[in-house]
Amino acid sequence: MSGKADLGNAPPPDVGPARDERPAQSGGAAPDEAPVLDGAIHHPTRLTLVAFLSACDEAEFAAVRDGCRISDSVLSKNASALEAAGYLHVRKGHVGKRPRTWLSLTPTGRRALVRHLAALQDLVDAARGAAGSAGA
């Protein structure tokens, strides 16, 4: 085994929230609504990729690959899925005579990450609330 995390073997979930799901709002979901996780970025590899890119304006393909500890093919596959969802921008160019690829989150991708993280936090808060009321 190579020591690199290859989390891209599972089939990807549907891209984006389902039609009947509404994006989670910052500040929590209504008590009778479950938080909505974003299917396009919930997959562990894509969440890692989006989180990594959220810390910079743009990153070169190899830096993203190494930072996320995934293979070229896994990064390429997941970057394509995020690009199709409108969450990722891929820019190709050259440094000298060598081809290079740079990845960056789109504004839509950054907002999707914020909503997804808020939905995860809502789940944590709901679990804490349920544990607190069960012990009372």
C-alpha cells in the first residue's frame, strides 16, 4: 500500500442537493427540518479537496494532490465532479514549456462549503441537544 489515502473508489453520490432539499441556512435549520448536506462535496475526497482549496485563491495540481494525499487520477476525477457542479475552476497553462493545471474554488463552491459546514454543525448541535435532554 502506498500510504496515500485513496478515498475516491466509492461511487460518487448525486452532484448537489437533491431537488426536494433546500440549502442549509447559516444559523441552523428549523427544528422540524433535518440539516441538508451537499452531496457534491460530502464525499470524503471532495470535502478534503474543497477544504484544502478554501485556504487559498488557487493551487497547482501537484500541490493539491500532495496536500490532500491522493493520486493524480483520484484528484482528476473528483475535480471534474466539482467542476461539473460549478464549485471548482480549472485553469490550464504552461510554466516555461511544461504544462500546468491550477485549481480554485468558485464563489459558488465557497458558499457551498460554508453551507455544508453549517449543516454538519447543525447535526452536532442537534446531537448535543438530544443528549442533554435525554440526561435531564
